[in-house]
Amino acid sequence: WEMKVKSRNIVEKQVQRKFIASNGGFKGLISMQQKNAANKHYHKKTHSILGFLRHATFLAMDLEEKRHVM
């Protein structure tokens, strides 16, 4: 089970890296953080969307794992 969590964290980090890379590296990340600070309300919305997406990917990964077991 711990391995499952680790692999999920690795996948999440890969997704985050891709996201950072697609937003112009760390400079892009910093400017994004500044924008988020300016738009706290908007950030809360995006955060809940990200949470939902993360939840959805977990469900998808669980289904994949179950399929492999079967």
C-alpha cells in the first residue's frame, strides 16, 4: 500500500513538473504564485478544481490497478 502511495506521489510530481514546464519553468511558477496571490478567490476555485482532478486521477489509477489484478 505504501508503494501505491509513493507511485501516486511520483505521478503527481511528474504532472506538476509538466505543468511547470508548460508555464515557462520556475519563473512561470513564481509569476503564477503572484497572480494567485492577487486572485485569492480565483485561486480557491482553481484549487478545488485541481483537487477534483487529483481525486479523478486517483480513481482512474485505482481502476487500472484493479484491472491488472483481475
